[in-house]
Amino acid sequence: MSEETRQQLVDLLPRDGFEIHLPHKVSFAMPLLFSYGTLQQEDVQLSTFGRLLEGQRDELLGFEQSLVRIEDPQVVTASGKTHHANVTFNSRKDSRVSGTVFEITDAELAAADRYEQLAAYKRIAAMLASGKRAWVYVDARSAPGPS
């Protein structure tokens, strides 16, 4: 649910102590995003989202850390790096990658998509050690099948 839709629903709630009964369950859950790399950095968060994100430490299950060669010479020049940090799915229950899970808005998820697209990453849903399901970016060439 977008932040705008969420606020519209909140604005409908009475402010004078009366209860409101909705005919069906309403969820205010925001997308969860797991980062094992640069989206944990304050400078990247400020330039991508316009704010610092608050998150909790967690672990990505069934993946291992890997490196992906940067093919674009301009990205190599700009970043000073020849490889991106990445994760590779291996389906092993004992494999874990440490990182941070963030609660973000739909608009921020779209901003993260644009940021990660530059590195040819694909967003997939994955299970975390905490039991939460979150979005995570992986190299599009090594992404597992639909999740």
C-alpha cells in the first residue's frame, strides 16, 4: 500500500473516541527491503531516498556472498571498484548473509529499483532468519527462479 493510500485511510478514522469497524482486514504493512551492501551506507540512503533509513540486523537464508564483475567502464571509473558485492542463491539451510532489513515506502522501493538497475540487479523476495519475507537485490544473471 502506498504511503498516500495509507494516509488517506488514517484520515478517515474518527478523532473523537468512536470506534470504527472495517468489513475486512486492512493491512498497513510497508515493504521490507534487505540490504547486504551499499544501501546500508548513509550517503547512499540520502542520495537514493532523501533520508536515513532505520533498520534491524538480520540474515538472508540460502545465499552466500559473491562478487560480480562490473562491465561498464564508466561505473568502474566512478566507483573506483571493478566488482560489485552480491549474493548467490545456493539453497543450503546453513548459508547466511548478514545485513539489515529496512521498512520503506512503495516510492522508496521504486527508488531502490532505479539505483540497483545501474548494477544490473534484479529484485526478488527472500526469507530472512527472523522469519520475515523481504525484497533483496541479486545479480540478474544468477537470480533463482520465481519466489
